[in-house]
Amino acid sequence: MAACVSCQQPLVLEVGSDDEEEDVQGQASSSGKAPATEPETVPDDVDLNCGCHFHWTCLLEAYQVTECPNCGKNIASNAADSTLQILCNLNNEGGYQENLDILPLLTEEGYLKAYPEERKCRAFLEFCREGDFKAIVAMLQDDEDDEEEEGVEEDGLQHRKIGPEELLRYQDAIGEMQSGLHAAVQGGSREVAWLLLLLASKLDLQEFPAIIFQEAASLGVMRPDMEGKSDIRSLKDANGKTADDLAREIGGVWNGWPGSGRLSV
């Protein structure tokens, strides 16, 4: 079996639940013998166009943009629209994929490696896009509890702490500068849009449905003092569009919202 050129280990990844591991360890302890079962594995092979094979995590650790970190050959090419791409054959637990462009994934991981505090911000946007009301509230409350901390020690590095106010107004630097409100509109979640407007806009409270106040109160959240704070409705993405502009383009569940002032200042 081919090995990863970085760590020299087989191109597989061990998988299995913690419960299964505990069961096996428990059986070994009671019998006094080592467990006989072999760990379950799945493929973990990134076959670059230069011929070098990596584990996915090994490639992320050594990634050098357009050159193979092992042989130094150029692994980038131009797509049909002239944009840069990095094609590979990827074999993992999801199956085998030929000529897959992994540049977007490598770019994202490279950015988050440099700015690890933004992983949580991007998870927040994903919750907004998925319409996960409770997960958003839990994340904001968690950040509120830790707001006094200046940073988090990780791998010996001090990382900047992002509080709830910044999280609510975060714009994704590698995702067209979308805000949580853009993500909620894109995902078609009016409930999350109302929540974000309640917590980070100056929209008149009389405009809100009663159910939003009830849900927010049940989860222990309310509108903070907005004096001196930016209104989330004023945020524009990389294309200069507000959430109101995006809602106008999408239509559907947003019919009646554009131009009403709900999504625009």
C-alpha cells in the first residue's frame, strides 16, 4: 500500500466510536488479554497531479499554495474561466473523486490556520444559514460568558477572543463578506433573520412578531443597548449588496420584505 510522503504512514484513517473503544478496552481488562479486533479504517489519500500522495491533514500542515510541499512541482492549473485550481484524485470515506479542485478547501483551511478564532464565527454563519435558532443563541451565550477573557491558549499561541457583539456583526473574509443576516436570507430562515434583527439592529420593536419575543425570552436573550453600535442591516457583502438586496433577488419566503425596512436601514 502506498504511504503518505509526509509522515510515511499508510494512506488510511482509523475510525470508530468512543463507545466501541471503551467496550473493547473493558473486555481486555476483564480478560487480561489484548483486544483481538483490528481498528476499522477508511481511505485517506490525496493524490496530487505531481504524483505525490498525502493524508489530508498532512497536506494541510505542509501546504504551500501552488507547489507540492514534497517535490516542489507546480500543482496549480487554470480552469475554463481562467481562475486558478488545484486538481487531485481524492479517495476518502466519501468515496473516490477524480479531478477534484481542492483549492477552495486549502484556501479556507490556510486562512483559518492563520486566524483560528474565526472558526467559531464561520460556524455561527452556518447556523444562520441552516436556520438553527437555538444553536445561534447557545453560541452567543457561550461567548458572553467568556467575554472577559482576552484570548485562548492553543498550541502555545494566544488567539484573539471574539465577543457576542462582534460575532453578530462578523463578515466572512473568505465567503464574499457575508454577515449572519445575509446567511439567514440566503438560507430562507425568517425566524433567524428576526432573531438577528432583534439582537443587532435598531428596527422598531413593534415590527416584531410576538412569537419571536416569546422564543427569545424562553432562551434568555433580549435586545442590548444599541447606542453607538452598528446596525446589522447596513452591512454589505463583497458585491456591495445588503441583506435587503439579497432578499429581493431570492424572492419566495422574502416576498414583502424588500423595501419594507425590515432588512434595510
